Amino acid sequence: MISHLPVLQVIVPLMAAPLCLLLRRAQLVWLFALLASSLAFLISILLLQQVMTSGVISYELGGWEAPWGIEYRIDKLNAFLLLIITAISTVVLIAAQTSIEKEIPKEKHTLFYILYLLSLTGMLGIVSTGDAFNVFVFLEISSLSAYALIALGNDRRALWASYQYLIMGTIGATFILIGIGLMYQMTGTLNMEDLSQRLPQVAQTRTVFTAFVFVIVGVCLKLALFPLHLWLPNAYAYAPSIVTVFFAATATKVAIYLLIRFTFTVFGLSFSFTTLPLQGLFLTLGLAGIFVASSAAIYQKNVKHIFAYSSIAQVGYIIVGISTSTVMGLTATLLHLFNHALMKSAIFLALGAVVYRLGTIQLSSFHGLGRQMPLTMAAVTIGGLSLIGVPLTVGFVSKWYLLIALIEKGWWLVAILILLGSLLAVVYVWRIVEAAYFKEPLAGSMPVKEAPMLFLIPIWTLIIANIYFGLDTRLSVQVAQSAAQGLFGVSP
Amino acid sequence: MIFSLEVMLQLTIAIPLLAILGIIFARKNPNIREGITITASIVLLYIVINLYQSLLSGKTVNVFWWEIMPNLSISFSIEPLGMIFALIASFLWLITTIYAIGYMRSHQEENQTRFYSFFALAICAVMGIAFSDNLFTLFVFYEVLTLSTYPLVTHAGTDKAKQGGRVYLGILLSTSIAFFLLAIASTWFITGTLDFKQGGIFSANIDKTIAGALLVLFIFGIGKAAIMPFHRWLPAAMVAPTPVSALLHAVAVVKAGVFTILKVCVFIFGLDLLAILPTTQFLLYLAGASVLLASLVAMRQDNLKARLAYSTISQLGYITIGALLATSSGVIGSSMHIATHAFGKITLFFCAGAILVAAHKSNISEMRGLGRQMPFTMMAFFIASLCIIGLPPTAGTWSKWFLLMGTLEAEQWTLMMVLILSSLLNIAYLLPIPFLAFFPNISAKNNQGAENATTNIQIKEAPLASLIAIGIAALACLILFIYPNPLYELATAILDTERVTYGK
Amino acid sequence: MIIGLFNDWVVVVLMMIGLYIVIAHGNLIKKLVGLSIFQTSVYIFYISMAKVEGGSAPILAESIKQFSNPLPHVLILTAIVVGIATTALGLALVVRIKEAYGSVEEEDIQHLDNQTQTESPKKVLEGDQA
């Protein structure tokens, strides 16, 4: 059983998805999905433990030997990502039933859970697999279910957002497919490990350059790197709240994982960062993303939009971390993956609670909410402080590491810019805090109650995690650091 | 004492937090709520005094909480400079609470529970700052202080208050994140530690340019010290209720700023290094300019609180200068000035609040002849003014004396002139207020004021609780003149004097 | 040279046509058509790269010494399935968009969306139950 964990990680949610259809009753389906997700979470914990103690796990799917068959390869990086995804997914699911009762018509509830589990399967698959083509397949599994999930939003703009995402996402995925094809053409293998050994021999050919560019652009479309981010704000804003939470916390993370995997493992550090000007490119785009997206966030009226733009900005920080191409920088990136997942899921879940009570998410409807929904708004505030990077929250930890990485690199100007960027976060977070605590409710607005327990429990679990991992960084830092070192170890 | 010293040290931080719980718990009953606040402040003061005695007897107390990242821990210890700060803050918390009860009630402010809770949180942060054992701990509590005082600044909830709150938070957070954090991270990167150490933590062969740049980052980053051009938050924060302005902007927040600067100068850079850095001179002149300009601006303010605010900026400049002079007298003067200015300024703010509550006046031009109506308040105002100016028989004399000595030791003649000039300006903008209050006819050209004065002769002072607070604070200004020894001893103990090489 | 790579030229031309349609056309159906053409070009790319000069179909037989590579075909079968799913989902979305907006033209939809945003705040609140 233990030896089959890598594949079970993906199989469990995959199998659970069609089984949902048999259960019919929404409540049951919810509990079943929660069970499946918890199981996946448990598996990911076991996997992480196993990887941390005994190193890389290689699993041959169907018993076919590695370069020919599909290999699932779990190293510290994958295990870390799997943990993040399954943990967030499980916590988010707790609130799911309550939330979708208000936002999705009853007959579609089962459908929602099926799509959710499929999307989870896709993400877990992308992360677990060690096969480049398999990545594409899982990418499409998660994306197709994502388009459908977003279209479940009950605003008609959700449809339009979903359509736009579909077009952009498909172009991105197809780009990745082309890149993989070109790589296969040059090396005759699809196994990532194999690729990383064979690519250096043909590295100086134009085909490999092209392959690299296609893959990188495709992945960047998926992770909403500025200026390829246009699909993201509306998709996040009009999707059902639960979907927003789930994707904001995990989907971009998976894309970033792909980026790291391709640049560091498959193509190798020296190719990605010395042969090609990836460093300058990432640095510029990352910084531009931070400033453009944060400034855009300041002017939004829809609170989900504010945090959607903030997500794009946070991707900027992550990319800047990658662009340092040092162990320290990558550690900061991985930490921020984890930390950002924690804070964004907490914030968006709290916003989901607001939607549940208010039915709207405009900033103007937040007036006076600090009194009416004190626990929810406190969560938004703490999450926001974490986003800014105030000490004692997780946001500070990753920002600190990023700062040290930049200083280590001697990039003083970038360090200052990063800090200035987080000041923009202060502005947009404070607009919400001010509205909630220091403005009188709009005339004629109904008084609302605090969010139901099924919301508050997951929200505060995440918030406490935000603070806990801001204080006790041993676990997250250790895993991130050794994952980063692992990436530098394997690359030539 | 039943507790060990370590426990007591942690209690200084825990007691305000416990008080918050009590305050929230008793929110329905104002008497109990304020009883809890006062009890907490008395207990806190008692504990701090106990710690003070243990410090005098030469014991060292260290408390380690936890390590957040490798070599970055939250830990506390007691040293003389922090002791001065903690003593003042805990003593003045008590007085301010007494004052606030009178003020808030007679002013019928809303949200008093929120007010007392965040007030206690701010004190908790101040204790954390005062006893922090390393720069990281200090930074954490520094940010807590910023955030916890924001609701106090915007207490009134009006648009003006929110505007003020935005400026306040904006400047303090941006400087601390953009400069202070960068400076801390760089220091950590260069030295591998952030512990406060006598003589500094930089090795002797550090690149002077980098260290100089770091010093600039530190001085600008510690926005709470209100060195121009990052001083705008102080006047903006004056929209807060008077007790808040008094405690936070005469004591806690601004003093946390200059205290941090002193800490950084003495324990991170060390005076020897500080004296030879290329940027020190520039920063000294900047602080000097801040002193003079703020005094000049203060002269032009008609709103009493605004005038006091600019006066604070100017006095903070003194302390920064004292720290940057890198001489023992400078440091002694600075640390004493933290105390003496705190007493003087808090009295002035109390008086301003009392005038607002009793006579509903906030502009200086309206205060002519007020001395007959509020003689007690105005006397206190007079004493406190002397203290700020630095004239006997008040405590301010000593700190200014040492600051001047510091400039002499460092042979900074320009700065000496700046300090003297600014003291003259202090006289010009502070003393006329009590004089005109008592002798409205002194300038004959305005007869209207005199008539006003004669018609309003019955005495109408602020509430008793506020008066007691004013009395204690003013008395403290006088007592510290006659009996400055404890303060002086603490201040001299900051530096291991033998180790200091004077000047360059 | 040019003729030797003629299959690649076909791929590139199809790819550009597909992308151009996606970008340039405002009609949502036409966009999907463009997307399909774009994806099809990739199928052709994969299949053409599997061809080995002189190789025949990969069937194990005595007389055949050289095979074409069967793997890309298999891969692209998967990709075709994915492509069909994408197109189907896209079309389904277009149907719903047509129901909700009454149009399948990008311009109209954006126009309608902008209207919702500039209408009175009350209306926006109602229309924004996202």
C-alpha cells in the first residue's frame, strides 16, 4: 500500500469524482468529496514524510520501466506542492456546501463536486508526474474542469470570463504541447529526468531554444505572469466563491511549479539562466507585475477583483525569487508559494462568507461590516496584514527570505522596489479595513449576522495557520530549503 | 517578590494583554472597565520598579521566547536605556489613564472600550520595544505599536480623523517597511546577528560606505523619530483624542522612535564606528535642520495641539542629534531628554486637553486671560514649558545641559548654535501662552481680550481626575530637577564609559 | 531545404491562421474554429515528426526492418480527445453566453458588461451576485 502512495494521490480524487454521481444527494456528495480530499491530504503528508526521510520516490505506472512507461517522481518539491494543494482543498471543502447553497442552483451541486475533484486530480497529477506529456494531459484535466467551475458562477459575466479563460488557457496548453513535441523531436524521450540528461547535448540548437520559449510562454500564460494575466481577474471575480478560493490558492501555484520544474530540472539551470536571458526577463516582468497589478488593485471596486489583482502581484514576487536563480531566492519562492496559498485562501474564504451573507462583494457594501461580521472581517484584516508582510505573519517570512536573497545577490535596487511594492499592498488592504471598520453602513442596507460556523472554522484554521507558520517556520523553511537545494543538486 | 525576575519581565508584556481581556470582558460597565485599566497600570508600574531595583543590584535578566528563523528570535533582556523608557512609559500610562477617565467621560467619547483596549495594546508594544534583546524583536513590536495606535488616531471616526489616520499609518508603515526592514535585513546579512551588543555588532573592517548607507536607512526608516522630511504623520495624528496625543505622541510612539535610534546607534553601530561614518555628519545637519525648522513652524501654529506637535518634532531632533554625536555626553543627554521631554510634553498635552474640555478652546489666540479661569492648569503649563525649554527649576535643564556638553565634546559648533537658537525659539513659542493667559493686558493694543478676561473670572477647571494627572506630571518635572540622580545613573550606565573613545 | 521541411511549413501556416482567427475575430464561434485549427496544426506537427524516412507502419513482421515511430500517434490521440473536449466545452459556453447576453459578438458582450458597470450602484449590486 505504502509503495503505491504516489499513484493513489492522483487516483483517489479521480475515482471519487464519478462515484459522486451515484450518491445524488448534495449533502452526501459533499461529505464524500471531503473524505476523498482528506484522504489525499493524508497521503500527501505520508509522501512528504517519506521523501524527507528517504529521498526521491520513483513510481512506475503500470509497472512499465521508467523512460518508456510513465514515471511518477516525487521529490521534495513535488511533495511540498502536493501538501499545499491537498491541505487547501480539504480546508476549503469544509465551507463548500454552505457556500454553494447560496451561489449555485441546487441541481448542479453534484456536478460542482465532480468538477472540483477532477480539477484537484488534474493539479495533483501535474505535480506528481515525471512525464512531460502526462503534464499536458493533467493540465487539460484541471483546466477543463476549471472552465466549467468558473462558468457555474451565477453572474453572466462568469460565462464570459470562463470563455476568455478557455481561449487563453487552451493557447497556453497548446504552446506547452508544442514545446514538448519539439523536445521529443530532439531527444526522443518524454521522461523529465531523461530529458534533463539528454537536452544538454543538443542544447545549442534552435529547436531546443524554440521548445524552451514555447514551454515558458505557455506556462506563463497559465500562471498569469504580467502581461499574460488578463484572463485572471474576471475569472476569479465571477467564479463561485469556493472556486475562487481553491484556484487562487492552488492553480497558479501549480503553474509556478511547472515553471520551476521546466527551467530548473528539465532544461537545467545553466541553460535557462545563462544561455538565455531568462533572468532579466523574469526580473523585469516580475517587478512590472508587482507594480502594475498592485496599482490596478487599488482602483478596484469589487473586493474579489482587488485580491485577484493582488494575486497577480504576488506572482510577481514569486517570479522575482526565481529570477535570482540562487538557493536562497528559490527558497523564498517556495516559501511564498506556501505562504501565499495560506493567506489568499483565508482571505477569499472570508470574502465567500461575506457573499454568503450579503450576496454582493462591492467595496461599498463592506461599510460597517467590522461590527456586523467581526470574526470574518478580522480574518480579512489579518490575512491582509499577512499579504503586506507584517511580522509574526507568514507574509513576513517569505518577504524576509526574498529580501535576503536579493541582498545576497547585490540587487539593492530590486530589494527597495520589492519593499515599495508591498506598500501598495498596504493601500489596497487598508481601503478594505477602512471601509469595514471606520465607515457607517450604507443607508437602507440590511443588518447582517456573522458567518455560519462552517465558514468560520475553515477561515480561522487558515488564519491560525497564517500566524503559526509566521512564528514557527521550522517546518516550512526546512522543506522549502531542502527542496530548493534539491533542485540545484540535480541540475548540472 | 513572589515571581522570579524572568517571569516579571514577561509579565510586563503580558499584563497589558491581560488588561485587554478584562477591558473587553467588562465593556458593559465603565467603572469596572476603568478600574481594570488602572489596576493593570499600577501592577505594571510596580513590576517595572521591581525590575529596576534588580537592575541596580546588577542582575541580568534574559528571556528567550522562540526562534522564528535561524538567528532571528524574539527575546528580551533588561538594560539601562530600556529601563528608562519602560519606567517612563509605565508611569505615564498610569497617569494618562487617570487623566483619560476624566477627559473621555466629560467629553462623552464613543467607543471607549476600543480606546482602552488599543491603548493597553500600545503599552504592551512599548514594553516589548523597551526590553527587546535584539533588533528583530524591536522591529516586531515597533510594527505592533504602529498598528495598535492607528485605531486610536482615527478614534473620532470623522473624515478628518480618517485622513489623519491614513497619513499616520502611511508614513510610519512605509518608512518602516521600505527603509527600516531593508536596513535590518542588510545588517543581518552582513553580520549574521541582530543582537544588541555594547560597542556595536559590525566588525571593524566593514566597508564605511555601506555602513554609512545603512545608517541613513536606519535614521529614515525609524519614521517614529519624526526626522524631517518624514515628520508629517505627527501633526496629522493630532486629530486623536488628547490623552492619545499625550501618551502616544509625547511618550510612547515618538519616544519609541528615538529610543530605537539610540539603540541602533549605541548597540548596533557602536559609538566608535558611528563617529567615523561618512554620513553621520550629513544626518546631524539634517536633524539640526529638523530642530530649527520645526521650531519655526511651531511659532506659526495657532492650534495649541499643532504647536505642541511641531515642538515635539523639534525636541525629537535634539535626541537624534545626541545619539548621532557619538559621544558619551550626547548619549546621556539624549536618554535623559527622552525622560524629561516626556514629562514636560505630557503635561503640556494634558493642559491642552483640559483647556479643550473645560473652556472648549483649542486655538492659542483664544486663550488670552484663561489663567484666571484655569489657574492650576496654566501654572502646570508654565512649569512644563520651562521643562521643554530647559530652564531651572525643571528637569529639562539637565538633559539640555548634557546635550550641549555633547556638542562641545564632539566639537560640533554649528550644532551647538542650533541647539541654543532652538531653545530661544522654544521660549518664543511656549512662554507667551501662559503669560498671556495670566496677564491678558500685557500688550495693550488688544483690549477686547482684557474685557473677556474680566467678565469670566469664576474658576472652571477640568474634571478632578484630569487635574490630578496634570498635577503629578508637572510635579515630576520639578522633582526630576532636584533629584535627577536615578535618571542620571541609568543614563551613564548605558555606556560602559571607559570603553568610549571621545570624538574621532 | 524549404521543400524538405514542407510539413513544418504546413504546420506553421496553419498555426498562424488559427491564432490569427482567435485574436482577430470578434465572433465567439469563429474564435473556437480558429482555436481548433491552431490545435490541429499541432496534431499534424506531432504526426509528421513520427514519420521515419523509409519506415513503414509499426507492425511487427518479418520483412519490415524500419518502422515509423508509433508513440507520437498515441500521444496525439490523447491530444485530440482533449481538443474535442475543449471545443465542446467552448461551444457549450457560447450557447450559454448567447442565452445570457443575447449575442455571440465580443463587442456586444463587452458593451453590455460596461453598461452594467456604469449603471447606478444599486443595480450593480444586484447584478453582481458573483
